[in-house]
Amino acid sequence: ERGLPGAVVEVLCRGPLELAQARYSERARRGERHRAHTLSSLELEFLEQFDGPFGVVPSIEVDTSQEVDVVALADRVRELLSAPGGSGSGPEGAPMLEARTA
């Protein structure tokens, strides 16, 4: 079994799958993705399989349908990483971060 070195926190971006699909396609159209991403669009059925945390490390759910307060998110990540053992409060223990509206 191979693991990642150090503590890990999962940041789960939540929002309507249709919005994620549209954003992906728009970034492809503008050429704003790494060349490893060869698809220009993603089907909703494909995105559905990623609509949840992996559940193996502490996670923070972020509502990305609105502007995200990146400073608050970074603070929460640092908080979980600095918890004893780097494990924070577990996958279910991190509440959804409130998005900041513009």
C-alpha cells in the first residue's frame, strides 16, 4: 500500500452538477485547462460518480455555486492539518464552509 507523505485534507467542491459541467466546458473552450485534460465536455452521468467525498481523510465541503472565501477555506485546511496526528476531526467532522457572496 502506498500513501501520501504527511497529513492530507480533502476539499470537496459542491454545487449543481450542471454548473460543474458548464464550467468545465467553458474552460475547455477558452483553453484554460492543462493539456492532460483532453475532453472538451463531461456527461452528467460521469460527474455523478464524483459527487461525494472519498471519506478516507478529513474533508471540507465547499459550496462552489457561489464565491468561496478562500482565506476562510485556507484557515480551515490549516486547522485540520495541525490537529493531533494531522487527522482533524475525521471525514464527517468538518462542516460545510459557507460561501461568501460577492
